[in-house]
Amino acid sequence: ALAQYRHDVLSGLELAPLPLRLLKDDGQIVYLENWARPIRASDGSVTGMFGTLQDITERKRAEDELHRTQNFLNTVVENIPQPIVVKSVPSAGEDLSEYRFTLINRAAEKYFGVDRATMLGKTAAEMLPKTSAEAVDAADMKLIESGQVSFLDEHAVLTPGNGTRIVTATRLPVVDADGTPQYLISVIHDVTERKRSE
């Protein structure tokens, strides 16, 4: 790979940095990044190349650890039996109703009765019946205004593909370092079957 990279650079190509994985004599693995550019004469012909070789081992380890953590959290969220829904909060200047679905776990997909891929990136108004969407948007804005964890008692939600469900929900805003809301998390408890059996 390195020989081909150098050959391509000497051919005049300007390529992205080449990541390298090397095994040292002591058995330690290090990660390097090779960056190179062709040197051109006044007529544009390539006469050589120059570049750098940077040790990115610590960065690679940090990225790998972040990836492992993300995979772990994704596994946890996917396997929690309660529906979990995450929506992004509109930025300043955006329509306040533009809360878009950014995460829907497996249980929430079953709860809504539609493929989650059809919901991600969409707003409540685009996916839910009008009355349900308006109620959801109002609850979203109220949650942002309060900035506090809230609990919604039993209420009916008309889903896009699973009929009317009776649910309770715990909802909380997620803020950044400046305290600006970034996401809304809803953990839903579907009590429809219990209510039907009562």
C-alpha cells in the first residue's frame, strides 16, 4: 500500500493521507499517517515528492474506544424493552416545530408500527396524524421551556401504523456545555394491553 501510494504521488496525484499500521520489534502496534505531495518543476513535471509521517496511535486508540462505547450504548438502547425516541431540537432561527426524529429503538419501531427508516429525519407532523402531531409538538415545546424532566400520565396516541395506543412517557432534554437544548429523549411505556384487560 505504501509503495503504491508513493508511486501515485510521483505520478502527480494529490492523495488523502495514507493510514499505516506497524508492528514494532517489541510487539507494540503503532498507527502512522503518511502525507505526501508531488514536487513539480516550472513546466509542471514531477521531479520528486515531499511529505510527513505522523504518529497517530493515541488518536486511533481514542477513536477505537469511542467506537466501542458507541457500539455498547447502541446495543443497550436497541435491547431495552421500552420504546425510546430521540428528537433533535431546532437551532436558533429554525421553525420551532422542526423537532426531527434522530433515534428510534427496536421497541419504538414496533410501537409506531412502521419501519424506523421512514421516520428518521422526519417531524411529528410528517409522520403522525394531525391531532397526535399537534399534541407532541406542544409537549416538545413545553419541555424545552421548562428544561426539566417531565412525566406524561396516561394518554392516547394515534400511531402511524399501530392504531391508537395508551401510553405514559418520561421525557427529558439533553443540553450541551452551554446549556442549550440539543435533543429530546422520550421513554414510552405502552399500557394499551393492560388497559384492555382491565
